[in-house]
Amino acid sequence: MVDDEANVRYALRRVFEAAHRVLEAVSVAEAREKLQTELVDVVLLDYNLPGEDGLVLLRALCSEAYAPAVVMITAHGSERLAVEAMKIGAYDYLAKPYDLDELRLVVSRALERQQLQSEVRDLRELLAAEGQFGRMIGTTREMRELFLTAARVAPTDLPVLLLGESGTGKDLLAQEIHLRSLRARGQFVAVNCAAFPETLVESELFGYERGAFTGAVRARQGKFEVAHRGTLFLDEIGVMQPVAQPKLLRAAEEGLIQRLGGALPVRVDVRLISATNCDLEEAVNKGEFREDLYYRLAGVVLRLPPLRERRDDILLLAERFWADLPRKYRPEGPKLTQEALLRLRAAPWPGNVRQLRNAMEKLFVLSRGDSVTAADVDVILGLDRQPAPLPEEAPFAAPELRQASRMFEAEYLRRKLREHAGNVTRCAAAIGIERQTLQEKIRKLGISRLQPE
């Protein structure tokens, strides 16, 4: 309880001390000091306090990952303050003089909510450890570690940078982090930084005033203002135009933006989640991306592995996608055969999870028989259109020995890779060379692997 009136604290202590451990503070400063060393479930917070008012402490508490439930105590007739407190994140409010039975009920419900939230957090961490994070699934060690880290960082306000190839699920991860954050009631606003030319990126992010440029017939909010008290997801941040980077840095550091044509800055409260499929550190070294902006955005860096690095998840994802399709298309669909699943597992998947999902839909819709075969997978993925094997006499037609040797070596490696379903490790062991040597030969000879590892 945070109240500067001794008689009020005494009365409240008598009400709750039989069943709960009760801490007292007479000011915001004293409350902060005690909350640094004590785990508290519920805070009864008076608005009128010496020095800083109760809303200052409320804002600080609501910005924490595991915040206590705050019941705001206001003077009679202070409905405006009560509404503001609820907007900030107070669990409930009571106006003085309040009924003690009503206070007991409010505190009891607040404690129940805290217990439920604790159980939900524990369950979510358990699911993350088992390989599920919202709509994302993955049982490989890398994915479970990714989910656990994301679950722990989600309730905080730290900026997050997501790294990964196109189609790995960066947008899904960003949305789930938002849903598990203290900003879940606010908007999740996604912006593709690659979608806007240099002349429009500032107006899209920061908005503009009427008359700021030809065609600006009325003022318009930018994405930062739309995402106020929510989350702004900046996808493809690696291609952010240099002209907008200083303004983005100011918005990230100070919470201030300025509309095009505007005279005064606008304060915004936004959590930033950024994503890119390029090497931002390399872009910083080349001078293409501001170093200070990079470190501001990279509060926590999460890397999403490509599908080829988590092949054990391919069958899990394929079967999950397949199970959803009867409701979308038709109840009686074809059955996935074991050979089709093995072919799916061995396929290259340059488009990652997005490509796998689309492939499963095509297989479901376009397959003509009762079962999906490996041949059907080859057709859908275009693997049946691979170049025909080189005729055996082709190297002998080469004018020079060097060219003939290169042709023979390339064709030999193509056939051996095909024999081992594109598995580089097994192929290298079978032909008696190191894995790195085989990878280098594949690169130099320009071999397109049918089913790469």
C-alpha cells in the first residue's frame, strides 16, 4: 500500500495482514525502493502523494515485464484520473471513501488474475520448451531455444531484431511477441520498408501535415502514431533509406517524431520489432546502415534458421499444414504417403516454411489420385524438370583435356548426389573426400543439387 496517511495504512493493514504479507510506503520514492527488493502481487496506490503523484509509479510499474496488479485510489469525483489510470494499465480503481468489503473483493480478484497470469507464463514457457510458440512449431534444439528466448523477451519493452531468410516466419514471430507483451491491447502495425520509394518512406513512417507537399490536402498520421502504445514491426529494415535513418533513430531513442511540414515534434510510445534477411553488421561496416541505429534496434537479436537447417521439422510442419486443408478445401482429400513425406524432407526449400505451406496446398488441390506420391512432389516442386544427365560420350567430344575433366567430374558428382538424395555428408563419405571439399567443388562446378542437404 502506498499512502501518506498513517491512519489509512493502519486500517488497510488490519484488513489484509491476517492473510497476506503487507508492505507500506508513504511516497513514490519509498515504494520504488521497496519494490526493487520485494516481489509484490498487488499494489494499492493512492494518487495524491508527496512529491511525485501515483500515476508516475503506475506508469513505471506497467512498463515492467512481470508487473503487479495496481488498484488506484482516487479522491471522490476524480473520474478523469481514474480513466487515465485505467488507460495506463491499472487493474481497477476505487474512489475515497471506499467500502472495505468492496476493497477486499477487488484485491481478491486482482490476486486471482496474477495467479492466472503466472500459470499462463509457465504454460507458455513449457510449450516453448516443447517446440511451440503461438502458431509456430519446431522441435529442433535451435527452434526450442528460439521460442524460449522469445517467450522471455516478449513481456519486456526491449527492441527485437529478427534475422532470417525470406519465408522463415519472422512476421509470425513478431506478431506473437506483440500478443505476449504488455502492449497486446495496442495495435500491431507492420511496415515493409522495401515497399516504399525514398520519397515516400518518411511520410509513411512519420506522417505529414496539410500542405506539406503537392497533393497533401489533409494531415495524415504516420505508422508511428498509429502504433502508439502498441508495436511497430519494421520488416526489411536492411533496405531502409539513409535519409530516414536519423529520424528513425530519434524516434527509437527519444520517442519523438516530426511530421513532414510539421513545426513541433510529436511524442509516441512504440515498441520496435525489426526484421531483415540481409547481414546488417556488414551493411554497417560498408557505411550503408547507421551503426548507432543498428545497436538501438538490436536490443535482442533472434535468428530464425532456414528450413534446410531444421529438416527434422519438415515432416512436422507438412503434417500440420496438411491437417488444416480439409476444412479449407474438401473433407475427403488424398493421403500423404511415406515416400512423399521423405521426398518433402529431402527437397531444397529455398522459400522455407512459406514455400512448404504453399506446396502442401498445391498437393492437396492438384493431386488426382487417392494418395500423394513422391512423383507428385517432384511435379509440384519442379524437380521433374531438372536437366537431363550428360551423355556418357560428352566428355570425349571436348576439345581439351581440362574441359573434358571438368565435364566428367561435374556429371560424376551430380549422379552421386542423386544417389544420396542430395545429402552432402553421406555423398562425401561415399566417394572418399571431405564434406567441405565436396561443397567447394559443387560451388565451383556450378552443380544444381536435386535435393540438397
